[in-house]
Amino acid sequence: MFNELVHRYERELFRYLARYLGDPSLAEDVFQNTFLQIHLKRGLYEDGRPFRPWLYAIATHQAVDTLRKVGRHPTVSLDQRLAPAQADSESGSLLDMLVNDDSGPLADLQEQERQQWVRDSIERLPDSLRQTLILAYHQDLKYREIADILKIPVGTVKSRLHAALAKLQQMARTAHRDGKD
């Protein structure tokens, strides 16, 4: 049963940890610690409750502890491209900054700069907003799952996402204005 859980969640959880920590070797360590903690705390799991939020809560706590120990903040990898259907439906959103259909060295450089700007901007968000944003947009978790992982009400999840996007939009406007001056 334990091996089945590891196999079922390994890719998804490792991707989350690698994004959150910004370092695949740290992510591997935290991944192993997470499943060690799940094994040690299996008696605390309440039958009938969804497993995934419990798993993510333990993984997130392990990641935060690891970052504290190494003395740095998490970084976010936003290098992945959106599916074409998503890019069309989200025209004008911050995520569109990651998609570039142009070709050539200048377009590639501009794309890299946009991606770096988004990563840097997300890094500057307060921890609570950054965590919520990563869980919602990169792990594609539902509000209820995020609420269970972070042990906060669903309304707080929604307000944190709204605040994170508002802060990112404000940063984008400031960067755009400063770039023109």
C-alpha cells in the first residue's frame, strides 16, 4: 500500500517540490523526507479524508523547513509553456508572458527576460501568497485542497490568490512604467 502511494504521487509531488524549492536535489531530499514523515505519521491520518491535501501539507512543511535550514527563499520555475487552448483563453493574463510564438534570437531573448521577470516577481511575493499561487496555478489544486493543505478557510485561499495576482499586476505596471521613463 505504501509503495502504491509513492508510485501514484511521485511525479506530481516531485514537480511541485522542484518548483517550490527551485533545486531538484533539494526536492529529492524533501520528497524522501515527506514519505518518511507519512510513514511515521500514518496513525494520524483520518480515514475517509482525502489523502492528497494531507500529503501536500506534509510536503509543504518539509519544504519550508528545508528552506529555513539552507537559509534561502523558494524559487519558482515557470519555464513550461501553456497548451495552445489555454493561451487563447487567457489572452492578456500574466501567464501569457510565458508564451511566445515569434521566432529568432531577439524573440528568444525577450521570452527569457519575461520568464525571468515573472520568476523574480513571484519570488518577491510574501510566502503565503507565493505558496497559494504555486498550489493553485502550478499544481492545479482546487481551492478546498489548498485550504486543507495550508489549514486556512477557502475564502482565505481566494483572497490570497486575488491579492497575489493584484500584486503581480501592480509590479507589471510599475515595471512597464519604469521601462518607458
